[in-house]
Amino acid sequence: MLKRIHLVAGTVATATIATFFLSTILVEVFGSPEAVGRLKTLIVMPGLLILVPAIAAAGGSGFLMSKSRRGRLIDAKKKRMPYIAANGFLVLVPCAIVLARWAVAGRFDTTFYAVQAIELLAGATNLALMGLNIRDGSRLSRRLRVAPTSTARSP
């Protein structure tokens, strides 16, 4: 059961961040200021109500599952998690809240775009780190097999 919770929570968290990231880029390129404000509001509510518990559940379940396991992949995942959590709670959440307030108020100045650039960079960083954790988790669960290297040459 714990394994399934971890898989679902990690998938939801990663998909949520990817959705925030892509929708932000698309609405900035193709949307109106009103659309940007609406998206930023949706990212905060209900978006963060989906993302924060998903990240907490993924991290907590991963921590519990790793208690009885050791190895290079477990260690790598454990090293990434504090960066993912800190990046999410110290950068992404505050940026989302501030950007939503500014967008609704129509404040699209240099500071808005600087904070949005920070948010996009932090989101891309978390997506990359979470992608590495998904890869390593798949290897741990044997769903993604590493191709064996062969020393024999074919004729």
C-alpha cells in the first residue's frame, strides 16, 4: 500500500508542477493579462491544495519505504528530496502567491517578470530533480530495467 501511495503522490506532484510550468509559459505567450491573472489564481487555489499534500505524501512515503533499504539509488533520492522540498516551500509557493496577487491587480512590471523567471527556474529545477527520482524509483522497483552491457561482439 505504501508503495502505491508513493507512486500516485509522486506522479501527481510531478504532473502538477509540469502543468503549472507549461500553462504559465503558454498563457504568457498567447493569453491576455486577464488570462494570466486567472491562471495564477488557479495555481494558488486549488493548485497548491493539490501540490503540497502530494509532495508531502511522496516525501513521507519515500522516507518510510527507504528505512529498510540501502544503496546508491536510495542515497541519491534521499539527497535530492531536501532540495525539492526547500525549493517548493521556500521558492515556488511564495512566488505563486505573490504572482497571483500581482497578476489579479494588473501589476505586470519588471518585478513581476523577475519573480516569474525565478518561479520558472525553480519549477524546472524541481521537475528535473523529480524526474531523476522517478527514474531511480523505477529502477528500484524493477519497472525500468537497465540494459545489460555485452562484451561479446556479434558477427
